[in-house]
Amino acid sequence: MKALLLVCLVALAASEEKPKDATSEKAQLKAFEKWLRDNGAVFSGDVAKFAEGRGLRVLEDLNSGDTILQIPQVLWLSAESANRTSYGSVIQQLRDGKHIDDTQAVALHLLTEKYNTSSFWKPWLDILPLEFETPLYYPVDDLQEMVGTSALDIRDKQVKIIESLQKVVEAVGEQNPEVFPKELFTQATIAWALSTVWARSANGPDFKGGVTLIPLMDMMNHRDDGHLANFTEVSGSVVFKASKGLNLGEQVFQNYGARTNSQLLATYGFIPADRKDDFLLISYSREPQTPFDLTRAYVLQQRNCFDGSSNSRLVSGAPLAPELLYCLRIAVMAPSDYEKAVGSWSLDKPFNLENELSVMRSLRGILKGMFEKFTTTIEADLEAIKDQKLSRTRRNAIQLRISEKTVLKHGLQLIDQRWNNFLTAPDATEQQAA
């Protein structure tokens, strides 16, 4: 297990004068709000401290549909805004050459501006946090507590992305050392920039702007129980409107979208305390060995199977998702059944008994394999989390183990029930398929 020594961001800390007390921090927030308004932003609130950290609160009573904030595009930090800088051509060349993706491009843009004392975005950059509580920064002992969880897999991918970007920066530095100075663009500072983009970039089905950091919008915290603020793009601005009445001083939340507990922890550093049901993303891979395997792989791809969407979700407290079963029926289908199934049959119900039992066997194998990655039992986890002296990171790790094991246990119970139903009433399966 690879640990990154990223807790001391010395280069970043040296590049700015950090607030020495609450008064100077308040002055920075006031400067940030002034910068927003001076550049056309409209908002009915301010940045305040809450139990979960900084958040956005309203300063007047609002009715459902009232505008909470409107942030014009001139304030956004994105790959597009990078193109308007002196170093933007370098980033664009790296994008065009497929050396970096848009997230990495925005991270380089962000980090370059962070070191620029006259940056247009300086009032916002000055208030961004320098530290994160995501597993990327966990000490080795706490990482061991996460063995078996999906968050550890996400973290491994994050490490590879950081290392990949660091190699690109080093290669550019050999030719143009003034663009990305190696003493400033270190593994730690690159990790900070990427972590900031992962955690604070705009998201949601209504946002079409790609990977974009939108000041003030990035201050909203998450809540599961529906959107308390809904946003759309209107005439070059992002607009948030209240989806219900809000009282003066109330915190404004948004919903970060359908994310597993592992995704929330690995990206933002928290697990919702009031979340009732977690879910897992089921993956299925099979090395093509025959022409039919290639055809099947193409069909699965065309139907967005096992791509991290609703087609691959296993949710605790819910039945097996029809989309997941649909994809598994294709994935395990015998070649002799394929043409008939795709051409004439609906795969949103059992195709035949043999196929359905294969689906259950395959899904059971996947879930048991995920279960076997854990090194503790759920009973031991439930006992361990009672310890009031646990650090927040360790508590999150144990809570994540519990939630993921609960999902897996629920899934295995559903499979057993379904299996028994098919074996005791095989005719019912054939009737459903007819």
C-alpha cells in the first residue's frame, strides 16, 4: 500500500501570507465577497462556519424559486480560462497531445494562479483550504483500516493520476523550466491542486461547462435529502435558486449527485451521518476469447453496462436493480440464445431459467469476491466504532467498511431468495420470459 507524504504543503504555505487570527480570516472573506460583487456576482448570503466546516448561509428569508446566487462566467476557472493566460498555450498543447485530461489541465491552471501574487482569482485562492481529509492523505495505519473498501481503489487511481501529471510537469520543465518550476510544482502541490479540482468542481446534470471551478458555488456543502439549491446555466452565468423556503441564517446545501459513500469519502473527505442506504457499483469483466465475446462486449458497451451508472448499482435496502439484471443477462448469455434474445425478447425480465441461474451465480461470485477483500467481520466493525476516542479519519474508515458490507450482505440475501424461488418454481421463470 503506497503512502503519499502530502500533509505538509510547504511550497504553498510559503507562497502566501496565511491569516494569523480570526480577524484576518474575516478580512479575507470580506475581500472575497467584494471581489465577487465587483465582477458581477449576485448572492443573498455569505460564507460562514458550520459544524461540517465552511458553508454558505442566507442573509434574508427566501421563498422557493428565489435566486440564491448568480456567478458570471468571468469568475470561473476552467480549461477555457487557462487559454487566456500567458501559459495557456502550453496547457492546450498538452491537452491536444493527450498528455493530460481536462481535470489535470484545470489543476495546472489552478496551481499556476495560486503562485501568482497578482492573479485575478487571488481573493478566492486565498481562502481555499490547504489540507484535505480524504484517504489520499491518510497515514498508513488508517489506510490499513480501509482494506477491502472501494475508496481504497479510488485512492489508488488518484495516486496514479498525480504521478502521471508530475511526470508531464517534469518533462515540460526540462524544456521550459520557467513554465512549471520544479521547486513549486512538487508531488505535494500537484496533489493539492488535483484534490481541489476533484472536490470543488461544478457537478450536476444541468451543468454543461466541463471541468470548472466556480467561486462561492464551491462553498456549498452536501446533503442527501434532495436539492435545497438547484442550479442552471443562464446567459453565461450559473444560477442557483432555492428549491424550498429558507430562513435568515440557514445554511444552503446542494446535492453532489448519486455518489457512493466511498466516492464521497475519497473525493470530499466525509460520509453523510444521516444516510440510510449506501450503494456499490458492480463491475464485470471478461477477457474476449471468441468472436462472440467481442460482440457481447460491444453490446454491453452500447447499453452502458457496468460503466458506473445506474446500470451497475447494488443498493442496500432495495431490490436488485432491473438495469443491473438486464446487463448481467447479456453478460452471461450463451451464444445459442443471443440472437433470439436480442432480436425478439425483452431482457428486462428473465430470458430462461438457465440464463437466470447463471446471472445469480455470476453476481454471487462477484459479491463474495468483494466480501473476501475485507480483513474484519461486520460484527467486529460494529464493536470497533463504539470507541469514542477514534480519530475522524479512522471512524470514517470503519463506517465505510460497515456500510459496504451491509450492501454486500443485502445483495447476497436477495440472490439466495431469488435462487430459491427459481428452483422451487421454475415454471414461473419461463412464464415471465414468455
